[in-house]
Amino acid sequence: MYQNKITLTPQDILEKEFKIDTRGYRLKEVDQFLDVVIGDYEQFIELLKDSEKEKESLLEEIMKLKQEIRNLKMSIEIAKSSDSKEVTNVDVIRRLSQLEKIVYGKEEE
């Protein structure tokens, strides 16, 4: 996801060569600073990966909870409709359908 937006990799930073000028920077200081930048960059990439995994896990949990809510609402409807004294074929078919959804929904998980 972020790979298209991130231009540099830690390896790109590590392998970057600068031209040396007569009044240039001290190479050791530049190398030490780039080592810090590389470390931070690697940490940033790991944080992004961890966030993506957590997001996917939470989305999956949301989907399961929504399904459970649907199943519970249907169970409530069935319980409310079963309060009446008369049971028709339509009621029996509805209950059977709901039970199938609950049973087959559990098998998919």
C-alpha cells in the first residue's frame, strides 16, 4: 500500500554516494547520521506493516461481529414470532431458514 508512495528504501540510503568537494562534509559524520536515518526508516516501515496487519485483523473482527448481530436479530424475531399460539408452515420455514444460516455461518468461521 505504502510502497508506491515511499521513494527511498533503507538500502538506497545506505548505498548513496556523495561527491567529495574540497570543502565538503566530514564523511564519518555523514555516515553516522545516515546510519541513524536508516534505523529510523526501517522502524517506520515495520510500524506501517504492523498497522496494516492490525487493521486487517480488526476489519475481520468487525465482519464477524456484524454477522453475529444479524444472527441475534433473527433469533429475536423468531422468538417474538413464536410467542403466538398458531404456528404456520411459513413460520416453520422461516425458523428452519434462520437455523440453517446460523449453522452454516458458524461452519465458515
